[in-house]
Amino acid sequence: MVVDFELTDEQKAAVEMAHDFALNELRPIAEEWDRKGEFPKDLILKKAVDAGFTTAGIPEEYGGGGLDQLTSAMVFEELFWGCAGLATSIGANNLATAPILIAGTEEQKKRWLTKLCDGEPRLAAFCLTEPEAGSDVSSIKTTAKLEGDHYVINGQKCFITNGGISDVYTVFAQTEEGLTGFIVGGDYEGVSMGKHEDKMGIRASHTAEVFFDNVKVPVEDVLGEPGRAFVIVMQTLDMTRAGVAAAAVGVARAAFEEALAYAKQRVQFGQPIIVNQGISFMLADMLMKIEAGRRLYYYAGWLATKMAAEGRMSRRLSVASSIAKAFCGDMAMEVTTNAVQILGGYGYMKDYPVEKYMRDAKIMQIYEGTNQIQRYVIAANLMGIKELKQA
Ligand SMILES: Cc1cc2nc3c(=O)[nH]c(=O)nc-3n(C[C@H](O)[C@H](O)[C@H](O)COP(=O)(O)OP(=O)(O)OC[C@H]3O[C@@H](n4cnc5c(N)ncnc54)[C@H](O)[C@@H]3O)c2cc1C
């Protein structure tokens, strides 16, 4: 058999557990924390830790769940179905720890990954973006100067999920050799939180600036070779984009279910609005696109799992994960917008969750590389450019 769409027993169990958590723990508090615009760390993080979601992708030998990239993405489809904001903060550890899994030494993995898996409510944050360096990673201005047996990091990161409330940071800064990755403890002197962002959507996630002010990091905590971090960043995003695509499918699915139920019970002109082809075809299109998106992230997640197992990266994975991320991000925006349309004026009101889904979906086109940047990756491949250069 070339392709088997049957989930394994392990995958079915993981998806079911994530669905129950989304239904019973995330959905009941989603609206309140969306309104407050804060991540209720004290309320939800320990539960997420106990359920294994914050460390799902960390190998079992370091105390994590050991889920492969595909199964992890399936789990996050469910959590994002529950609440995209809460799920973003819960899931950010996966992005932050990917550079350690890709480029870390055995000693670094033992020290930092094990710490994140000690059962305490711990978070990790991925610190790449800066005020003047978003899509253009090469513009990063944060510096790390070698002084004897340690580096001194100075700079400012922005839009960091769980920034300022994390125990572990993977930080990218310029050294003499070029862009370099570091692992930084949240309790190190000089690490501080700046502005806490007030966002359009995923409002129950925590997003903030992070400042590094003369932060001393031992040379043992450099990730990979100094000057080689651009490749680590690209490989990290190749590995995690299937997860963003899955997240987008989760949000779209939530909106679709709400719109379908509403269309069946809302009566206008003496009949449920779903009997109008203008509505039922919209719903059919929404379902078609959700299903297409899920197949794309299944493929990207499967390929990421295969590459991780083989300990290598490939252009095929870069393209597949960019296709999945861009398609699913755009699809989630379209599906959630149409869900609001199907609910009419009620869809525009906060009494129904679809306006939240629409606000939440927008981020899927922006974070972990905008959808223009995904198209850039796909087009570069079409043009035969072997590696995205550090422009
Ligand atoms: C809620 C939230 C959470 C985030 N979490 C994190 C995090 O945890 N860690 C982290 O490091 N970052 C994080 N980010 C940052 C995010 O990854 C960046 O916002 C994103 O990569 C885009 O960068 P930018 O905002 O600077 O936009 P810019 O790069 O300035 O882009 C602006 C616009 O120009 C377009 N554009 C830029 N270059 C090109 C080009 N060559 N061709 C065509 N179009 C182009 C972009 O697609 C976009 O539409 C987060 C952002 C948000 C909003």
C-alpha cells in the first residue's frame, strides 16, 4: 500500500485525549481570557503540563511525550479547535525547543529539555523576531560578544510568545561569525519583559517584548557552530510549520461546525437557511478546503517525522511545510470569514464564537513566517534556487 490514512492506535489515543482537554479545559475559559487579553498561566499551565502538551515533542529519554511531528500536529489541531489563544501559549515550547533538538549537544539536551520536563509549570520561548527584523532574519541587531568563557548578549526581541514568562529561551544574536543561537535561562540576570501586546486575536496567549541587557551566557550554551544559526532557524521552521497548518485546520473546523449547526436551525423565509444553495455550497466549500488542508499537513508532518528520524533536512520538506502552512493559513481565514457570514448579524456579535475564530485565524497567515514568505520558499524552489540564502 502506498498511502494509509488510518491513524495508529497511539495517534487515535493522543487525538482523543487532546480533544477532551480542548472541550473540557480550554473551551469553558476561552471567551473570558480572550476578553481579558491574557494567558491564564496559573489556571491552565499546570493542567497542560500534566497532560503532557507542553513537552509532547520532546523525546521520552529527556522526560517528554516523544510524539513525532505528525502526531504532535494532530494533537494541536484539537487544542486549537478548543482555543487558538490558549493553545498558542501551550504549544510554544515545541517551537522553542526545536532548535535544541536540531542543533543541541547531548549535554544541552539533558540539561535544558529535562528541566522543561520536570513536571513544574514551565514554558520556553523562541526569540528570533526584532523590531527591525521580522521576515528578514539577516537584519537581526541583537549582539553576543565573546568575553572569555561566556558571551554577553544585548538586544531587544519583539512579539515573543511567552516572552518574559518563560524558564528557557532560544535566542538568536549576531556574533563575529554571523547569526548564532543560544540557550538562555529565564532567570539569568538582564533578561526582562517589555511591552505586553494587546492583540486582535489569539488574545489568550501571552505575547511580549523581551530585553537582553548584558546577559551572560556560558560558551557551552551556544547552539551549533557560531555563525551557522540561519540554517538552524530555517530547519526549525521546516519542522514546526506542519503544526501551524494543523492549528489553522483546528480553528477552521471550529468555525465550520458552528456555521453548520446555525445554518440548520436558523429559519428565514419559512425554512432553515441551509436549504439555500447559496449557504449549503458555502458549507460544502468550507468542508472541502478543511479536508484538503488536513491532507497537506498530514503530508508535511509525515515528511518532517521521516526527516527527523533520518536526522536530515530536505528541500522537499521546506516546500511541503510551506505549502501546508500557506494553504491552511489562507483557508482558515476564508472559512472563519464565511462562518461569520453564515451567522449574519449574530456572527458579528460576541454572543457567538465565530467572530473570535475569525480574529484568531488571522495570525495563521502571519506567524512562523508570513504566507508571502511561504510563497517565496515555494517560488525559490520553482526557480531552482537550492538554498534560501541569508539575503
Ligand atoms: C501573535 C504573534 C506571536 C509571535 N510569536 C513569535 C515568537 O514566539 N517568536 C518570534 O521570534 N517571533 C514571533 N512572532 C513574529 C512573527 O513571526 C513575525 O511577525 C513575522 O515573521 C513577520 O515579521 P514582521 O511582523 O516584522 O513583518 P515584516 O517582515 O515587516 O513584513 C511586513 C509585510 O511585508 C511582507 N514581506 C516582507 N518581506 C517580503 C518579501 N520579500 N516578499 C513579499 N512580501 C514580503 C510580509 O509578508 C508582510 O505582509 C509573533 C508574531 C505575532 C503577531
